[in-house]
Amino acid sequence: MARILVVDDEIGIRELLSEILYDEGHTVELAENAAQARAARLRSRPDLVLLDIWMPDTDGVSLLKEWGSQGLLDMPVIMMSGHATVDTAVEATRIGAIDFLEKPITLQKLLKSIAAGLARPVVTPAMAAAARLPERRPGAAAPAAPVSGVPGPAVAVPQAGVLAGVAAVDIPDTNPSLLGGISLDQPLREARDEFERIYFEYHLVRENHSMTRVSEKTGLERTHLYRKLKQLGIDSSRKKNAS
């Protein structure tokens, strides 16, 4: 699934969108203003951004222009607003936004717009530069092939289990339907719940049940974190040592 950045200064909107997207299986990162959105974008490129237009520090259209001028607008961006004019929506689309959602946003339209955005091919600056490389003219000599017995340029050939220098995940041959103790034969939602239960229990133990630190580690706001733990049936209280 995708990593989606939600940028909105209203906490209620952020939590609502976070819950909807989380239930759809996406990873969600939240930002309440342009400064936090900039920091999130610099840490890593999200697969999609939901960006509010009216924010207290920098409006969404200005942030969109900023990302475009810095070469950071290489992900689909969907604008959101409850007060924007048609001219604002047109301007955002001209700058690079792929869609505009008017608040209050219906669930069907939200999911449809996100699915369309994630299905769009992503053109990175490197890909765009490669596309501008001159083509070989007809009749021009092709790159010379190495003569038998004469060493040519070294070509890296991925070894078994390795792709582009990244080792593949080894799944035991004894039971390929199990991964980390989670059955891969069950429905996706149930398998995801099992993984999330293991994931949150791990962080709770590691952070000594400090909800503040677990919230920081997992990237979830405390309200959403408490709700998620309750949904998974996880006791978030600090365990007392047995006497």
C-alpha cells in the first residue's frame, strides 16, 4: 500500500482522513502546517499528498509552487478546501496538483481520487533527464560489442536472491505460507491486524509503555494510537513487575 502525507491545520480533518486511509491499508503521516509538511517531504518522498489550501503559515498553493520550483513535486498532490474559488482550483491544477476535493469530502470521492492519483506514473527528475537524452541517429554506429576473449566493460549481473544490490527476503522453504509467524493464506485485513498487533506490542515494550514515545516512533497521533490499540485488543497500560 501507499505512504500518504496529510497536510491540514484542522485536527479533526487530520484524524478523520488518517483513520480512513489507515483502514484502507495505507501508511499515513500527518502535518498541521507547511513547515511540518516541508520537513516530512525532505525526510522522504510520499507516494501521495493530501494538501489543504488554507493554512495559517503558508497556504497550500504557495507550498505547491515552492515544491515545484525546488524539483520536489515528483509525487501526486490532491488539493483540499472548503472555501477555495474555481480560479484557485484551476491555478493549483496548472501548477501540478492532480485533483481538487471540496470539503466536506465524501468517502467515495476521496478514495476514488486517491486511487487515480496512485495509479499515475511518477516521473522523477532523473527519469525526465533520461527522456531528454538524444536518440541514436539512423546509420550511426551502435556501441561496439566485446570481441570474444577480449574483456569489455564490466557488467553487474544480479546474483540469485539479490536485485540491484539489495538482498531479497528469505522465506523458509519449510513453510512458505508463513512469514514471521503470520499466515499468508488468510485474508489481507486479518493478516494486517496480526502484523499491527506484533508491531505495536513491540514498540510498547521497547518504549516501556510510554505512549508519547510510541506515538513518535509509529508516527500516529496519541488519539489515533489509543483508538488503534483498543481496536487490536492491546492493553496499553504499563505492566507492573510481578513481586
